[in-house]
Amino acid sequence: MAESTRETERAATRYAVKWIVLSLVILSLLGGGAWFALTTGLERLPKKMCDGAVERDLAIRALPRTRTADDSYDQRSGGTEIEYACRVYTSAGSILTGRAEVNDVSPANWVEHFVGASQHDTVKVSVGGIEAMARLDQESGISYVYVPCVPRDYRAEDASEAYA
């Protein structure tokens, strides 16, 4: 009878250990799921995205919460033209993208190309000695900004028009 009691106690102990292990696994899964639900894919992006050009907080402020997000960038240069593009894609289908180009273009040609005859959507600002123009395309939501500059290793005198 003593042996039967010991066998019953061992079975009860094994049963209790199994329940404790199962409970810990379930709690771990629930905790992991809660962490995953409370953090977004945007918060998992690198602090500095697009090779250090953009802060993650910008994407967090601009894009809706999403399960996953990824960033990518392209950089091209040839002759006097330099182009840089940064994109943040989300699993919810939202995209935040920015592109900068340095071209040999005058303010008048830029206005003619991006603004056209109507300048009512154009904003002109001056900060720290830099004058810039911007235009928001109401249909696409895209903004175009003209900022005069000269690329490193180039002389402004060598351009057929101003660099921007």
C-alpha cells in the first residue's frame, strides 16, 4: 500500500510539473504576443534609416501603425547630376518616400516645369540665407522643393544654369 501511495504521489508530481511548464509556455506566448501587438513595425526600424539620412521618428509620426515596415535607399551620381531616394514601406500599404536631386537648373526653369503658369500653390521661404520655393501637388500629395546649392567638387561658374 505504501508503494501505491508513492506511485500516486510521483504521478501527481509529474502531472503538476507538466502543468507548470505548460502554464509558463502559455504565459510566454501571451507576453510575446502582447509585446508584438503593442510595438509597431515602424518602431522596429533602425533609429537612423536610409544609411543614416532619416530619423525613424519621422516615419513614426507620418505613417499609421503597422505590423511590419522596411526602409530602402538608392544613391546615384553621374556628371553634374546627383540623386538620392529614401523609402519606407509598411505591410499596411503605406509608403513614405523622399527624393533629392541636384541638377543644373535655374529657378525660372524649375518654376516653369513644376509650377507652371499658376503659382497659387507655391510657397517661397528664406531661412539662414537660403531661399527656397516649394509646391504641393494637390492631386498626388507630392511636394516639390527648389533649394539653390552647388555640389561638392563642382564650381558654380561651370554650370550652364544655377545648381539646385
